[in-house]
Amino acid sequence: MQALPFLSAPLLLARLVATPLRCARLLPARASSLPLRSTVVDLAILAGHLLLYPTGISQERPLPGPAPHPAAEPPEGFLAPEAPQPAPGAPTMLPTEGRAHPPVLLLHGFIDNRSVFLLLRRSLHRHGWRHVEALNYSPLTCDLRKAAELLSRHVEEICARTGHRRVDLVGHSLGGLIARYYVQRLGGDTRVRTVVTLGTPHSGTRIAPLMSAHPLVRQMRPDSEVIAELSRPAPNCRTQFVAFWSEEDQVMVPATTARISHPDLLAYNVHVAGVGHLALPVNGAVAAGIREALTSAETAEGAADAISVA
């Protein structure tokens, strides 16, 4: 869950005061500075995000592809060679299938928007990803399932437009839960190759009980029907999951709720040291880990133990 930027400030300020006092009693002095530092960084990121927030309110419009270059008239009497025909039984090659990375679709957190992914998008573009888009679901959405249905339609549209059969999804906080629901409960594993989640409450979070009046927040509680649905069997799920989590994530309570533990899912849990909730989408090491996850061809079964990312 990612709170509205304006609502996150009181929560983080409260944590800023409470966390070092708690850690001072339980941890050595050097270790106790880590939660304090991550909270201060989160507050700085929050301030920057408040400035960028208006730029991401509108729904993204995919840029049209380049117009075809007009071919020059061939000389008189010139016969163009016939296009090569595929070999019998060869699979049909779609426009960009096999020629570029699969499209990446970014999903923001609770009452946020696509502006949170500014740095991550630049990182992906800089390293060769041609198709990177973000989906804004309405701030009036009151049911995670409806947002997952919207995601389903958007994925089909991207596949039709780009020629790819499958896409990759990256979701921050609630966005990761929406992506997982689409894959597990709406048959999205036929279209999604990899789901990367950043600080997502896979087992529900107990943070901000006063905000539970909002239906989406209630669906992210540990005892919600949505969390119960995601714990049900998911046999033969074809999607790989990579869940980034941090012990300094002040919104995930407990922090390990951002890990995926499901016997039917191929899931890798990546531990990120010293990174707070709001910093996950903008952290350079996390961006590198996301790129690695999207290019990974690992097919090992089951969930892997945590991998450290400095």
C-alpha cells in the first residue's frame, strides 16, 4: 500500500520520531541509524514526488509509431524480389515478437499515479527497453478486482499494438497486488511473463488502521477476502514473480509481508537493505535488480531464499 503523498507525511513523521527510539533500545547504535536514515530519505523523496505528482494525473497516451518512410519509385522495368516465405511449420512472427524486450507495464500504489516511475522508466529506456508504459487506475476505485480487470484489458491492448504475446509487469505497493490478482485469479499468466513487486503487502499489512475506512485499504489488510483469494491454490501458473522487500519499509507491517510465500508460484524474494517504502521505485540498485529480473531466464521451481541487494 502506498498512501496518498499528502497523507504519507504524517505517517512518516510519526515513524521518524518513533523508530529511532525503539531501535535505540533494541539494536547497537550503528544499526539503529539505518531505519532513521531510510525514513529521512523517504521524506525527501516524498517532497520531490509532491512536485511531480501533477504531471502524472492524466492517463498516459501511447505515442504512435513512426510513419513509414515513402518508398522511392523503382526504375522502369525493375522487378522487386518476392518476400521470403516462412518454412513449413515455422511459428508466425509478430511485428516485434523476438526482436525486442517484451513491453513493461508499470502500476502505481494507493492513490498515487504514474509520476512515481519517472526514474525507473528512464533506466529501462536507457538499457534497451522500447515499450515501457504506465497505467493509472482511477483514484475513485474501491475494489482491487476492478483495477485488475482494467489491467487485463490494457494488457490485451498492448499485446495487440506491439505484436508481443506476453508482457512484464512492475507494481509498486498496491500496484503489485493488482498485478498478482490479475495473474492468479483472472488468467493473466497466459499474457504475463514476469511480475516484479516493490513493497507489496502480499500477506496484508497492518499499517494505518485509521485509513481502513477506504475499501482498498481494507482489501490490503491481512484478514481481507482478497488476501484470502491470493492464498488459494494456483496450479500451473506460468508467470514468474520477483518480490523486492526491505526491513526499513515503514508501510509494510510486518516487513516480511512484502515477500511472496505460495507453494504454487515460482517466486523469488529479493531483500533490499536500507531502502524505505517510497524509495523503492527510485532506488538505483532496485532498478538494476528489476532489469536483471526482467532479463532472467531462470526456470527453477519454488520460492528462492532472499537475495541481498546493497
